[in-house]
Amino acid sequence: MLNLSDNKLNGLKRLSDQNGIIGALAIDQRGSLKKMITAGKAADEVGDEGIVRFKEMVSQELTPYATAILLDPEYGLNAAKVRSSETGLLMAYEKTGYDASEVGRLPDLLAEWSVQRLKEEGADAIKFLLYYDVDEADSINQYKQVYMERLGSECMGEDIPFFLEIIAYDANNDDGKSREYAKVKPRKVIEAMREFSKPQYHVDVLKVEIPVNMNFVEGFTEGDYVYSQEEAAAFFKEQSEATELPFIFLSAGVSAAMFQDILRFAKSSGSTFNGVLCGRATWKEGVEPFVAEGEQAGRAWLKETGRDNIEELNQVLQQTASPWFHKVNHSYVG
């Protein structure tokens, strides 16, 4: 069970609803959002200013329906300032992407920022994204483990919740969408969660992938499947039992409807996940009208379809997610 200080507890409460469920909106994307925007018709007219503006629009229009928003300090500070006053704030602390010229997808912090400075910008929690392959060389994984120990200690020093986002991968297979990777993904995801649930990392909430590729699950694919529904369900259950920490799912860019189906499947499988940090599934289709037709069209999409996406997700969360209160050692009860 997780031991929380009063300040960390209050931070988690600001990021959650009254039932202890996190329904957070993620738009800390930088490199990937830039590619989405510059792929549009008016790419040369949008640039970095367009990224900042799109984040502001998402924050203005959608945070009234989210418990929290995840932003980055590079493009998202304005968006943080225009969010709903009732919405909590997570700030990303990692550089976007990784240096593909080096082996190991090594972690790297934003050089101009510290946990203290992010906290001064109003962050209720710090998020860091870590790429991790449990089967990679010990020298690489020990480097990452020590790195996370330092980061966890920095968050402890500032008495602010530490959200660790883990993206599993296979160092010997760059195609994370392949059938071959689908076969090994459950163990990669689950064992990484098990590792970073250890107390020396001082992680408060894990942000994780679902343990299977649903495109290879019986009933979710029209082709040959890798996992039967029973096998997939067992992996969701094993994942849930691999940690005593609160954990939330990331949407990984799947459609809004698919993500909702995944959460229902997780619940029916016995997963005790505590919410979501949902990004592209909520807002990605709003990029095209924003770039092609301008701010008014993008905002209109967010007001209608974007809001529908997040409100439908919230309804599913109330039916499927478990309160994190039950995983915390504190006198506070929802």
C-alpha cells in the first residue's frame, strides 16, 4: 500500500474526482503533435505558434470536463493558465522522444526545468516518460533505474506526486505494432510495472499501456489472433496484480470508441485501474479542421466532438475504474 504525505495526497486529490478516479486529459505531445500539424494544408503558416494555440484551445474547451490536464512546459504554459479552475495540472519533465542514434532509448530531462520550477508554475504532479525493455542489457536498465531513483527523490524533496509513464518496447524489434511484438508485449509491460513499483523509485502513480495489443485479440480483430479473449483477460488481471500502486491507462492513440471498449474489457477482466490519461483518442481528429480551416473550425470540433469524446469516456470510467483511495495508506476516505 502506498504511503503518502499530506501534500502528495492533496496533489492527487486535485487531479481526481470526488470518487478517487483520475479522468485526465493529455496534451503534452510535442514532436508527434508538430508532425500532425505540419502534415496539414497550411503547415507553413502554423509552426510552433500553432502548437501553442492548439494546446490552449484544447485546454479551454475540454478541461471543464476533465479532472486534470497533462501539459509540457515547452509549448503548454499558456494552456495551463487558461484551464478550468477546477482542473488539476500535471507537467511533463522529459524531453520529447529519444536519441535514435544511441542504443537504449535513454531518458533525458528538460535542461531548463526542475521539479521545483514546474511546481512554481502550478504543477500538482510531475510526469516522466520512460522507455523500458526488461530484456535489454543490464547496463542500460541499471542506468534507467538509477535515473528514476534520482527523479523520485527529487519529487520527494519537493513533496509532489510522481507519475511515471512506462512505454515498453523490444530492443530487437522496432515494429511495436507487429504480430511478433504482440506475442511478447504482455511480459514486457507487466515486468516493467513490477520493477518500478519498488519503493526505491518513490513512484506514486503508474501511467501504463494496456498489456496486450487489442488488434490481435479474439473478437477485436478480423484476422488471426494472438490471444484468445480468456488469455487477454488473464494478462489484464496479472497486470493489475503486479503492483500495489495506483495505476492509470494511456490511450496510445487508439480511437475514442476502441479505448472505451478496452476499459470495459479491463474491468470485466478484474483490473483495478484507477483512471486514465487520455490524449489523442480525445482530440486528435480536431487537428485537421484547425490546420485546414482555422481556429474557429478547430474550436467548433472541440466544442462538439471533443466534448462528446471526453464525456462518453467519463461515463465509461465511472462504470469501470476503481478509486485509488483503496491503494493509499492514509486516514483520508473519499
